[in-house]
Amino acid sequence: MDREDQRFRVLGRAAGSNDAGRFERHARVAEDDGWAREEVLPVLRTNTSIEVPRRVITYNRSPDLPFDRSINPYRGCEHGCVYCFARPSHAYLGLSPGLDFETQLIARPEAPQVLARELRAKRYEVAPIAIGTNTDPYQPIEKTHGIMRECLEVLSEFNHPVAIVTKGSLIERDIDILGDMAERGLAAVGISVTTLDAKLSRLMEPRAPAPQRRLQVIRKLSEAGIPVRIMASPMVPALTDPELEAILAAGRDAGARHAGWIMLRLPREVSPLVQEWLATHYPDRAERIMARLRDMHGGKEYDAGWHKRMRGEGPYAQMVAQRFDLAVKRLGLTRAGVPLRCDLFRPPSEKGDQLSLF
């Protein structure tokens, strides 16, 4: 086991360990040699490296998802949500899905140029692009790199529809672009709220904006005419799912007109990280929470099968789904978002292009 807390002071992070990725042949293990350590350990800081992508549009054929393509300006996420289903993807980079996922980040500054090139391809067929489905495009390093804003500028120039999911308040910076795109029917935003309890949020999502701050974001986006969905996700059984109706009501009051929910997912390395977190912060509920999850996945901690992984199965999952349906109806929300327009898509002319005579 890699223990970063043996070499650094780990402050404001959700993961409690840094196990080597599943593809690594070796792991680093800290052993006490009996010598007293008098030096003060350095604080574990965030490090960002650069990647030059060959392609940025990723395609999927999942029947569970309402989109077939997405963009990720960054790999890893400093928000550090302990439950993030994207953590296992860091193992493909030779990094740990634990603390490395929160601290060893990768920026892709040439993504906007590569995106423009892919959109100009003659074989490209337009459909809404999703951003924020793996790691948050408005995590703190976006303030420095600005890759997401440049991607939005490209999409706006091409009249290309985009759907964004985020917890980041930095999205307010881009209201000028998103508001203009929304006027053309090209943009929609989902804001994820896991809990309204600021203390619990700080433990689970240590570097994400507080719940009330996210509700303010919903309000500002809605006032700018941008369609907003309140995302009650992930719902943690016996911990945050009692808040489902309150989260939806708070989102509606802030201006959201659409809603969605997802149950907690524990793929691969996420399961031991979450169980370690539960044992540390909620030992009295840990077994009950895990028992609920196993009940929803046929005795397993996670089932990746189509139509099962997002919400689970069985009585408990059905009860939460029914509660969601009733709350949506009572609050006047809709599950279906506004349709985004694809008919406006036009690659802008480039220097040297022959102008049309007709």
C-alpha cells in the first residue's frame, strides 16, 4: 500500500490512501524503522502536468447515457470527491485512483485546437457533446489554464450543442458564452448537489464549492436564461438519500427546471476508498450503507451491467426512484431537459477558404 500520509501532511483531501494502480507491478510500503522523525512533513500539494492530445472527442455506446460523445479538458480532479466513479481511470496513467487522482492532475491546453479540427472533419456528424461526465471541467485549475472556456468558444463558433455537468462555481465566469449559446438553443447545464449539509459535503467533497454556493450558481445561470438541471447525485443510502426531496426543492427554488438522480456507484478502486472513508467518518453507519448497496447489486458492491449501474435494483432502489418521481411531480420539475439544436451547426470559414458565390 502506498501511504502518502507517511511522507506528507495530507490536508483537505477525501481519499485516505494512495494504493498503486491495478496495472502496476510494484507498490511502495512504508515501514517504521524505529528511528524518531523530528522533521515536519511537507503538505501534500496539487501538481499539474501537460498532455498534448491527438483526439479529444470520446465516443460511447452506453444505453444508460443520454449522449454518445464527450470531452474532458482535464484528467484527475482536485475537487477530490471520495465517491467519484472516475477515479479508476487514473490507473491507466500509472497513477493511483486514491490521492493521486486528487493531486496529480493533467491539463490538456491544446484541446480547443484539436476539438476544432475534429469538428471540421468531413465525416463528422453533429450531436450534443457532454462535458463534465468524467472529471469536472470547472475544478480549481481551470482558473489558471482556461481550457474549458476556450472549448466553449470553439463550440459557440461552430454553433455546436453542449451539455455540461459541474459542481464548480467558476462556471459563472462563462455565463457570457453560455447565455448566448442558450439563446440559440445550444447549451444546458446540470449542477450536482450531493447533500445540503455543509459539514458532510466538506468531508465527502473537500475542495468542491459548498452546497449553498452551488445553489447560488443555479440561480445565476437560470437568471441568465440558461436551462439548469438539479442533479441529486450520487445518493448515498442511509446517509444522503433522506435529503433527496430537500435537494430537489432547493434546486427548484434556485431556478432549476429539470432534475435527475443517480445512486452511489463503487466501481473497482472506488469501493475500498469509500469503505475506508466510511470507517473513518461514519463508523456507526458504514455496515448499513454497504448492506444497502449490496442489496441493490445482487449481493455485490457494484454491478456494471446496463440499466443497473446508475440506480441499482430491488426494493430499496425502487423506493428511492418512486420518491424522486413523486417529488418531481409535486415540485413541477421535469426529468427531460430542453432539446438542444443540431441544425445550426456550421464550421466557420478559415483563412484561405474559397468563398461561396451563391
